[in-house]
Amino acid sequence: MGQSLYPVRLYWAGMQGVARNFGNEVHLTRPPHLPGLEIDAIDYAPGTVAMVLPKHAGWRDLTALEIRIARGLIEDLTEGAEGPPV
């Protein structure tokens, strides 16, 4: 994933993803867990994009609750993480 225009992001597609929070970044090896929802993909960057691809369904906007959960996941996953290599 490396450098990005999005300082805060939760992204998963295919077999890779990233949680990024202002310089702290974690590469994901499995999809992030959103309670009650199995996902094939998610793209969340506050103020830019908030979409999810649930298993066996099409792309849709994240709900307000899912956005709150995604924000919490970003914080939890990146806590104590270091930024990407320069």
C-alpha cells in the first residue's frame, strides 16, 4: 500500500489491506472484522469514501454505525504501530 493521499484509511480487497492513522500503518493479512458482517472488500477514508462489499452482495455505502466501527478499528489496529518505510 505504501504512501497514500489518505492519512486515515481502512482498506481491504482481494488478499491484502491496510489500516492507516496519521503515520501509523498496519498491513492487514485478513479482512477487518465488522460485527455481523462478512466482507469481501471495504474502502473507508473519512470525508472521501465509505463503501463495503459484503460477501454475496454488491457494493454499498457504509451505515453510520459501520463508520463508527471502522473508525474504532483503525484506532485499535494502528495503536502503537509505526509508519510505513520511507
